[in-house]
Amino acid sequence: MNTFIPGPLADNARNLLRRAGYGEHRGREAQLSYTKRIQGTLFPRYHAYVEDRNGGMQLNLHLDQKESSLGSAHAHSGEYSGPLVERENARIVAFVKSLDCVEGQEASRPEGQRETKKSGGFFGWLFGG
């Protein structure tokens, strides 16, 4: 399933997909893609290719049901549409858009209303900082 998410975005495509729960995956030809396991096993898994494009993000998502048995990187049991792929695609789009809104709200607040980070944190409290 191919989807274009228009910008401006809160971060680059690589970081956004990693923040959405995907890990980097190097294919047989050293092509970088991203995967997210559905269960504790290697398969099935969501498999995505992303790139920054025209200020937005191009997302190509599918579901790998099992590993290729023919030795070719392109021959595998993949689902490129269907309810699971559509649901995960919608989740990624919503996640990316929510980051843009949340991070954009902080920048658009008037100077006096911006949240200030508590200084010291745990160690400041512990050591009286």
C-alpha cells in the first residue's frame, strides 16, 4: 500500500517510522527498509519502505506472512492490501500527523505560556539541586 503523507513533518521519514515502532532492516541487497513484528516471532511482520519526498513522506507498506522460500528478495508471501495493512497504514498516518500537531502546538504558544522543564529532575531532588 503506497501512501504519501504531506508535510511539513515533525521529523524526517526515517525517524518518524522508528518512533512509530519500526526497526531498521537491511535486505539482501543492502537496501534499507523497516519492519515491525506483529507477534514475538519473526513472521508475520509489517514491512515498510519510506523516503522523504517533496517536504512530506512516501510510505510503501505491506505485510510479510513468511520468509521467501525461493532465495529471491522479491518472492515472498506479502499482502499489499487488506484490513491489517490498511489499519496499520492508518495508524502510521495518524501517528505522524499527531506528532506534527503536538510539536507544532508548543512552537505556537505565546512566550509567557510555554511550559518550562522542571529543573533538576530526580537527581536534583535527591541532591538538592
